[in-house]
Amino acid sequence: YLPRDNHYLEGPPSEVLYSITGVNLEYYDFRCAILGLPGLSPLDLPRMTRFEIQDEQILLEIRTPLWDRRIWLDRRTATLLEERIYDRQGNRLSSRRLGDYRDENGVILPRRIDIFQGENQIQIRVSRRKINTGISDDRFQMRVPADVVRLGSPVSP
């Protein structure tokens, strides 16, 4: 919902965010990008081309079928610090930086997530979270005012 314009967008969250911000989240699993998780799976293990333990960080390089990922984890906490996505020619396509990690009911998650692509950027700042608190599904239903116009639909005179 875009209150300033009294419009709303609908569709997959990554496409809606792209239409608003110009940041393409195709390089990441959408939920992992927004929550600040590394998005690693056992399927990445054979694609790993580099594992390097540095002073304060662990660097992972993973070669996916379409691009290369470089992931920096905090050596002490194993939390994601930064991720960069490169094309095969070494050009940076996207990057994420994360910080201000907090224990949220037993889950360590960042409160600061920045996603960069060229001149475009998404900044996510989390002031509070409720995790595993038994919130009912109806709390997640968006209530759209009746007079809102869906973008892309014809406007009647």
C-alpha cells in the first residue's frame, strides 16, 4: 500500500519491491534477503570454490550456474556480515551488508540490512520483532481502503 499516492501494488514481494526501489532481489532467496539470513543450503557445498578463515571473518565463495557469491561471516558468531554477487566477468551485481545482531527470542537476527545495486539501495531497520509468539494469521491480512486504485488497472471516469 502506497499511502501517499492512495494506490497499492500486488504480486510477488520481490517484484513489488523492485517496482518501488529498482533493487532486483533475484540474486537472493527473498525471505533470506529480507530477514538477513545467508541463504545457504547443502546444495551449495559442491559449488563452493573457496573457504578461507581470516582474522575476524570466514570468506565463502560459491559458483552458482548464473553468478558467483562471496559471503563473509563473523568468525566468532557465524552471523552474515556481507554478501556480494558477481557476474562471470567479475562485475558486482548486488551486495548486502548486515549488522546490529540481536537475540530475538532465541534467534539471532540483524536489525540493519542494506542491499545495494548500483545507485539503488534498500535500507531495512528493525526496531522490534516478535518471533514465535503465537500471532494469529489474521494479523497479517492487509486492510486496503475501499477507494484505493490498484496500479495497472484502468481508472473509471
